[in-house]
Amino acid sequence: MLEILFNPRHENKKPWKMVLIGILYGLLSIVLVKVFFSSDAVLSKYSGILVVTFCVLFSLPFMYYLIKDEEQEEEEKEVGGLLGVWRIHSDAIYAFLWLFLGFLIAFSAANAVLQDSRLLNAQVEVFCMINSPGNIEDCAAKYSFENLNLAGAATKPLRFVSILENNVSVMIFTLVFSFFFGAGAIFILAWNATVIASAIGIFSGYKLSSIPMGLLRYMIHGFPEIAAYFITALAGGIFGVGIIRNGIANRKFLRIVENVVILLFIAILILIFAVIIEVYLTPILFG
């Protein structure tokens, strides 16, 4: 029903609508898990995964139509080079980013208002795995609603390596996932929205009034990081469809391969830039 109310073929050209749709889908995901699974002794342990699952189900039509349109445009317009490839796909990347921002606002606000440690439980552990490797359990306990303690952090070089390693792993997984199931890459993107939302909650002390500052803090590096994942998802989807439609001996396929390599090169550069910002610039600006 939601894909009928919000037509994916048209909404991607309207950024403010994409943000609102992201907020709606994010809030619906949180509310559904809170209402139907929070009292379940078993499923409540997996609330963080269930939130992402519902968000993916809501978002699949948008992801499907956007990637499908980009694949079609890639075949119709014979362009090459860095600027040419960016010009073709930049509108879809921006659309993904606006949708992602909506997710982030919804998850961050709901996390602060509901203050239920189970809703994003897995995401807090992932945050700890990246920022306090080797001490995940103590870190997760420290960042709970009941016992928030922002003291302590890994050294900058260790954080840089840990974060870059994690982000490259996510990028590779996004590429493989989108190659076999283009629209399925939304799972990676929704998951990262919840992980960043949990980080925003930790930074803001789970206070609703501090969410805007938390969004600013994490979006400085979060937007380029997520843009890199979106570009990777596009590259994987375009490459997969290119093989099916053209075969590996076709001239069009060779051009598609060239453009996919360019997209991945752009994604890697953006990803490294995002990690540098996260590790070295963000602590200077926000402490």
C-alpha cells in the first residue's frame, strides 16, 4: 500500500519528500518492533535486526526503481570519464542520501524518546566493535541508557585502521550484495543508518534536545561515507545487469565495466576522505 501512496517513480526527484518518506519508514519500523516484539522474550533480543528488516521492506520499491532507472540510463547514454559518469548517476546518489537522512532523523529521535536499550542493541555493539575493539561487552554496558559513560576511546591510528577496515568490508559486501540482488543493497544502507543513529544517541546522552548537534557531528563524515556505499551499490547493480543484458563480449559491456571501475574509484576516495574526517577532524570540532 505504501508504494501506491508514495510513487517511487516520481518521489526521487523531490528531496524534501524523500526525507519525509525516510522519516515515515524509519518511525514505522521502530514502532512496529516496539509494539509487536518488545515483550517477546526471544525476539526482543534481535530488535536491532528487526528494525532494519522492516525498514528494508518499506524501502525496497524505491531502491528497485532507482537502480533500474540508473541501469537503463547507463545503457542509453554512452558517456565515459569521471565527470560523465558522475553526471549520469549523481541524481540517484542524492536521492539515496535524502532518504538516508530521513532514516537517520527517525531512528535518532525515536531512540532518544523511547530510550529502550533493546531497539538498537546490535548497533551499539557494532559501534563498540569499531571504537573499542577487544572490549565490546564493557563498552556496550558503558553506553547503555542506564550507565552512560563517554570516557575512554581507542588511539587515533587504531581507530583509523579499525574504522577503515570496517567501512571497506561494508563496501565490499555492498558491492557483492548489489551485484546479485541490486535492490537488496538497501539492507546495508538501512543498517548503517541505525548504527549511526545509535552513535548519535551515545554522543547526545540520549537527550532529544541534543539530537541536532549529534546529527551535525556524525553527518560531517556520515554523508560522504554513505554516499560511497550508494555509489558502490549502483556499481554492483549496473555491472550485474550489464552481464545479463549484453554478455561479456559486447562493446556496451566493456563501456559499462569502465564506468563501474570509475564509480568504485570514486567510492574508495570518498570512503578514505570520510574516515580522515571522522578520526582527525570531528574530535577537534566536537571534542
